[in-house]
Amino acid sequence: MVWSKLIRKKRIQCYKNFYKSIVKYDSYFLHSSNICISNIKNLMRAVIQRVNHASVTIENKIKSEIKKGILLLIGIEDSDNANDIIWLCNKITQLRIFDDTDGVMNLSIKDINGEILAISQFTLHAKIKKGNRPSYIQAAKPEISIPLYEQFIQQIGKDLGKEIKTGEFGAYMKVALENDGPVTIIIDTKNKA
């Protein structure tokens, strides 16, 4: 009984400390030494598709389109920060997923002077553990995700050295693409360490 009260008190203190720094986590407690050990889950998720061409249509008008390059779907969580953005943008622009003259994936988007179409997609953070209706509770709210998305677009444009084509945050969009390969890669910033 005493142990459970002490553990509960430690758990609450850990929650308060970590929520102050806006970090989502799973925690468990080491009973013998009464310390909190945390498994941090920073998670910006990107789905990278190598495409011959792609476009996004809003209200029956093409908003953006690209030729050879990457269609990028981005999901943002509340815990994402500038470090996640810098790491992810660098990783995407350096990924060697385009074929060289020997047909080997050895070239990056920068090497082929390709284009990027980036679409914000909160459904990448769907949780389907319970029931059949996906839960999007972990996706960042607009007041958090919009500034992070805009920062992401600026950073990846800087890393690529050209303008990034985009959809419209929060709009109903129709995305068309021709996946080349197909090549599709999923990156979570939680795996950067």
C-alpha cells in the first residue's frame, strides 16, 4: 500500500516534469530505487514516395504539381520540435533513392535536381488499437502543427535549394501520383538516435 502511494506520487511528478517540456512519453518506475525511467516518443512521421509526377487538387483546381521527385506526406505530433525538423529534412534530401546510370539507387533528390511536393497529413498518426474507428488524438492541433509544418517547408526548401510545392493545410485535397518503382519509405523521427 505504501509502495503504491509512493509510486503514484513519483509517477505524477514525472508526468508534470515532462509535460512542462511538452514531451509525450510512456513511463515505468523502478521500484527498488524509486526513480522514473522514461521512453520518449518524439514522432514526426514522413511517408516518402519516389514519383515520376504528382499533383494536388483542391476544389477541382490543381494547386501544385511536380515532375520527377518526391511526394512527401508529413504527420506532426505535439512533441515535435525544431531538432526533429532539421534532422528529418536533412535525411529526406540526402536519401539515395534515385537510380544512377547503372540502375542502382545511389542518387539523392538533390543529385537529380528533383522536386518535392509536401502534403500535411494528420492521419499518419492514426491509432487503431481499440475499435474500428481510427483515433487521431496524437496528431498535433492546428495551433501547433501549422507553425511546425511551415517551418518544415522552409527548412526542406533551404536544404534542397529550391521552392517546395505544397498542398493547403486543413483543406480537402485529392493527391494524384505515379509512384516510380514503386519506392515508398516511412521515416519516424523517434528512430533518429
